[in-house]
Amino acid sequence: MTRLVRSFCGVFLIGVLARTGVAEDGAEKRPRPNMVGAYGPWLSEKVLGDGPAKLSFRTGKWKTLDEWRKAARERAWERIAPVDQGGKPEVRVESTHEFDGLQIERLSWQLPGGPRTEAVFLKPVGAKGPLPAILGLHDHGGNKFLGWRKIVRIGDEPTEIVVAHQKEYYGGVAWANEIAKRGYAVLVHDTFPFGSRRVRVADVSPRVREDGIDPEPNDAQGVKRYNKFASAHEDVMEKSLVSAGTTWPGVYVVEDQRALDVLCARPEVDPKRVGCAGLSGGGMRTVFLGGLDDRIRCAIAVGFMTTWRDFLLDKCYTHTWMAYVPLLPRDLDFPEILALRAPAPTMVLNCNEDGLYTLPEMHRADAILRETFERGGAADAYRCNFYTGGHKFDLEMQNDAFAWFDRHLKNRP
């Protein structure tokens, strides 16, 4: 695993425009920017098919959600092929201070593979608990140099890069701080391969370093060079992971679970009132962690919900390799990974003009989730909102998300 983590990473954004396919009736099909050209529609029809996947609750094969969840989760874990990152890690408190009404602890822990994980724990000053808690999952955003800093502020002078990132995606605020101020304990950690868990340029072969460097945090141009290096090699990272007998979710889902261990063990945290949320790559992580770990009592996936069909036909070129699990689409559609948590409270927040997905498939994913919850007798536990604008988790969306957490975690009897 150590060699695996020392490989290389990035965002795979190689959009290959497919040639135009022709339907049997002679009508032209629209060009599709997928990786398999005119084969995409054929694969969608003949391999994915139009009906529910084999392990979908919507097939009617299972009488209860509990029966379905057991079978479907077993297969999902098999496909994900998780790595062994040990049990609950030993946590070291690096520093403590107060900022903007919050008590902030800088933490770190060592997992069996890779560099030391950095994290931040936040709670209202003086709060002793038991508090509802949130595991904040940072985004991808094409920026692997940053991890927890994308959604947290620990002082008055964040770097230029952090300010710009939060302005673009989060309405200019650190959403982890904002939810902590409402009376929550919040933990945000770096996950593979971001921030402290990123791959260092110095650790890889000179043949693949290109123009990458390992910059200082306030070196904006240097960070751009690092992220360009990282983005150029995410496909090779995927090859490395598959060669090691695992997948990308097989690494980061386990790391997120170890962070969840840390959060649930905190003396001021009520382990029965824990939620998770994240935008984009954080939404992707919410889908997997929320769908596979029962400790997440309330989950909110923001800006990452569509179908495998959408990835196949239109949007694979806009996404990280971190989303894919070989063979799993035959068993579960993408939204059904999150639906594995039914009947636990679940929210999805989408934006109508989000260029990472097609709007029809976002609505199709919503329908799949809704049908699963309804069939399981838990219609009220699921909500999906659509907003105007592009890829974001802005203040309006944050208010709706926080209200959902309040309803199911903070105000729970």
C-alpha cells in the first residue's frame, strides 16, 4: 500500500469526442463525448439495459430493505475491494486554539499506508456534549494540493488559493465552520490523495514528474504546477490501484471510515447522531460512505448524483477516476449505492446547470432513489432539491442542508 500511495494522482479530464452514430432508421444520433465512440449507445442498451440492475431493490426480489441491503452491500464491498488500513488510528493533538466562537484542534494520525493524515476538529467554545456530529468531506475540485482547508478556516488569514476556492464553490464561507457554529462537532480530514495524503512529486519517477513541483502553501503558481502534474496522471493511478487488486473507493472509503472512528470516539460526540456531507468529490464520498456505513445516520450528497448511463454516454470525461468501480454497474446503478442506507435520512442537492451531469440523468437518479425509499416504506426519509446555477454548494443550499441535519440529528429526541 505504501508504494501504491506513492504513485501519482490528479484529475483525468481527457474529453474524446465520439464520432456521430447512425440509428437503424437512418436518423443521426447526436455526438457523445464518451471514451468508446459509437459503441456507447450499444453498451448502454445491451450491457446496462433499460431495467433495474441485478441487485436493485426495484426488481422486487427482496421483501424488505434489510434483506436487500445485506445482499447488495456484500456485493458492493466485493467490487470495491477495500484495502486494510487497520483499526481506529492513534490520534495526536498537534495544537488547539479558539477562532470565531469555535474551539479548534489540529489533529493527525498515521495509517498503515502513506503519509500522516492531517485533520481539524471544531466545536462551539465551551460545548461539552453529547453533541450531534458531522464528518465534513472535502471536494476534489481539480486541486489535490488542498484537502481539509477547502471547507475549513482556522484563522483570519487563509491563503489566496483557499479564499478563491471557497468563493467559487461555497459562497465565500467555510461550510464546516458554519455548521459547527450551529452546535455541532465537526471533523474534516485529508483523504487519499489530497492535502497531507497527496502524492509528492519528489517521490515519483523523474520520467513522470513533467513540470510538477512540491510547492509551499502560499505559492499560488507552484500549486497550479502541482495540480497540473497530478491531473495528468490520474489514469495511471487508476492502473496502479487496479494492478494492486483494489479500486479508488477501496482506498478512500476505508480512510473515511477511519476518520469516522476518530469522530465517533470523541467524548463530546453522540455516536448515534452522526452525519456526513460534501460537495462534488465530497458528494461522491458521501454516496459511498453513507451507503456502506450505518454509523452515518444522516447523509447529504451535494453536486454528485447521476447514473452510470450518464457517465457512459455523456459525462465520463468530466469526472475523476475516483468514482468508478469495475463491474458494479451490472449490480447497482450509481444512486443505489447511496440508497443502500434507506430508510436512514438522505438528502441530495443538485444544480440545474451543473455541467458535470446531464439534467435528464440527474432527474433519473432522483427517481431511482425516490422509488427505492418509497418501496421500502421510507418516502419521508429522502429529499432531493434542484437549484439554479452551476456546480456549487452556496449559502442557500447550505441553509437547506443544515436544516435537514437539524431535523434528523440536532433535534432528534
